[in-house]
Amino acid sequence: MTAIAPDADAARGHGPAEQSEFSRRPGRGEPARPAVLDLIGNTPMVPVRRLDTGPCELFLKLESQNPGGSIKDRIGLSMIEAAERDGMLSPGGTVVEATAGNTGLGLALVARAKGYRVVLVVPDKMSAEKVLQLKALGAEVHMTRSDVGKGHPDYYQDRAARLVMDIPGAWYADQFNNPANPLAHETTTGPEIWQQTGHRIDALVCGVGSGGTLTGLSRFFAKVRPGLEMVLADPEGSVLKDYVETGTYGEAGSWAVEGIGEDFIPPIADLSGVRRAYAVSDSESFATARELYRAEGILAGSSSGTLLAAALRYCRAQTEPRRVVTFVCDTGTRYLSKVYNDHWMFDQGLLQRTHQGDLRDLISRRAEDGAVVSVSPEDTLATAFSRMRQADVSQLPVLRQGKLVGLLDESDLLAQMHMDARHFKDAVESAMSHDVHTLPPGAPLAELIGQLRRGLVAVIADDQRFYGLVTRFDLLNHLRKGLS
């Protein structure tokens, strides 16, 4: 090992008069600005090359490359630092916000780096990855309903406003009314796009959650590129497209895409410059996000799928070449349990499978798709328990060469243990149920319901093969889809 002389730092230019950034400490009364905050903004822009963009050039601004993984890092920094300048947020204070996820993550990243407490109210449709990331940052998460509108006591914005009243030293970020939200995009996002496109841009495709992105960009480009066409990408069920086209709107529907779309017109949203709007279904949004990953290698979230789907429609409808920009709003890593999970997509009806017209249509994990989580009779009970936990299931079919030979559930495992963990080394065959009642695919639904009333699962199989399991949840999900 080579020893370093006491004056080695001085030789590198980091002597007493010049310390490195990592060792420098702020003076008295001078708070340290966390270095990670300097990484917000200046995100790259890339052209779309492997998707059909008609006669147009389409560029993606990769906001997923912000340190918190989304475009909302920009407004998190802008709103918190504006509140600090205005004396609304003081050391030891608490940041409170109502958010569908990414604004909360942006605020939490900035606030926790600066030492503030963070309390967030989020709708229950938020992905598990977002909630876990918020909690990892140290944010306190209050989950509320996503099926109620503004004015309901469980509406996420109303819940957040009440929490502010109850927490001493709390500051409500209120992205829907905060002028520092659009200002972030007017002063950073817009100028970056203008520079990166070489001052050559004809159309910009945006979504609206709070409206900050569209409003800030509209203000910037009104000054430097007045002829720019602003295009709205809106989830089906949101009221914004109707408002842009007619000036009025009716009752909102529901949608699975996170972060964009609204059931009211956000106060800071300036939609006056929008000349074209597209309504995009959940299935098209999710499919487009998946296609982007496979074609261009860009892992994006569900709202990015909505924006890209609208941008592709716009590009393909043009008769003359145009330069179009849209956003990868956030990283797809926080949607692995949803957008990129076939099982969840099938459950939600967002991926279609071959319709069989019998009980096989109720199976969420089909053997023919290789989706069944199973064990063999020779596997250990430890292996079986591990697979149950990993797949979040309470029973496993026991298969030998693809044929059903038994069923193992949690009660079988518990009965085998005899309060002695050494029995985890026992073979599955020693604990499984050998006498399994099965239903052929063509059995009537009433027979399936009767089976589920007697147990937690129905086994769909015949003399030729095992098809899969149907749980009570699967039946309920099947009935729910029939109403939609």
C-alpha cells in the first residue's frame, strides 16, 4: 500500500486555501446546497428512429434522466426554493403536498436533501414502486381514494389541505396554484428545448396534470417562437380535451395512466394556446410505452406512453415535414409492477388474450402462457414457500412433467411444520393434497362458484392437461370486467 504524504492534498491543489468540494463546509449561517440538486435539468434529447413518425422528425426530451427520475424534479426545486426566499418555509418546517406520485418524489428529493419533513397525500392508484421510493426518501405517505372528485373529503387535494392546518410549521406546495410550478418550465425546460433543437421546432406535445409544464412552455415559446403548435395529450376519461375543443366539459371518467389528466381545469393551466388535442386510451398508452422500450430502448412510464401515442398520431397526420418534441416524463422503473407486468395488464384488460369461451378465460396465470407458478413433488417446502412469497400467492399446483399431481397451500405448509423449522427441508409430496377436485374447462360457471365457496381456489384441468387455477379474486375480476 502506498502511503500518502501529509501535504499530498496541497500537491493536488486542495491545500488549506483550496479544499475539494467533498470536504468543503459552509460557513456560519451558510446552508449547504446538496450537490444532487445541481443535476436537475439539462436533460438530453434524442430522436425517434425506429417508430413510424410519418414525414416528421420526432424528438424525446428525456426528463427521466433527472436525479429523481421525472420532470417533476424541476418544480420540486423551484417551488421549495421560492418558498424559502419568500419566508414561507423555514428550517425545521414540513412540506405537504397532494400528488399522483412524481411531484411528491421531486419534492421529497429536494426537501429531504435540505432537511425538511415531507408529508404527502397520494391516490390509491399510484404504483407500488413510487410509494416505496417515497418512503425510502423518508416521506410520510397518506393513501386516499382515487375514485372520488374534488370536494369529497377523501379527495387527495382536500386531504392535504386539512393536514396543513394540523401540522405546525407546514407549508403546502400546492402545485395546482403555485406560480413557481410553470416558472420552472418557462425558465429551464423551454430554453433547453429551444437550444437543443437549434431554434427549429414546429410542435410540442404535452400532457396536463397540474398544467405547469404546458403553461410554462407556452409562455416561453410565445416569446421566441410564436407560431409553435401546442398539442395536448390527454387520457380518455379526462375532461381537458373536451374543454380545449368546446370550452365546456362533462363528468370525468376514470383512467389508469398516472400523473396526467384531470376532472377539473387546474387554476394555473393556460390552455388557450392549445390548437390540437388527442384523447388516448389506457390500452394505447401502455402499449405505446412498451413499444418505445422495445423499439428505442427507452424505459418510460405510462404518461410518456400517452404523450408518445399522441405525438405519433400528430406526426403521421402531417403532409409536410415538421420538427416535433415531446417528453419521456419519468422512468419506467417505477412501473415495472404495472405497465411492464403482463399479469397486471391482463387483469386490467389492457392486454388481450385468446378468448376461449369457457372457464379458461377466468385464469389469470395460464399454463399455456408459461405463467403458472408451481412446484414439483420433489421440491422442498422451503422452495414452495419462497415461490409463494415471491409471487404473492397462497397456493401452488404441484406438477410432474406438466401434469397435475397435487395442490399445496399455506395450511398444508403450516400443518407439516409441527413448530419445527427443520421440516422446511421435507419434500412437497409429504405435505401436498393428493386428492384434488378439478373442473374441466367446459364446466358451468355455477359449478365454479360452488367450488370457490368451499375453498380458496378452483383447479381447471382435464385428462389431457392442467390449465391453471381460478381464485375468488379471479372470479371477481372477471365479473368486474363484464360491467366495464
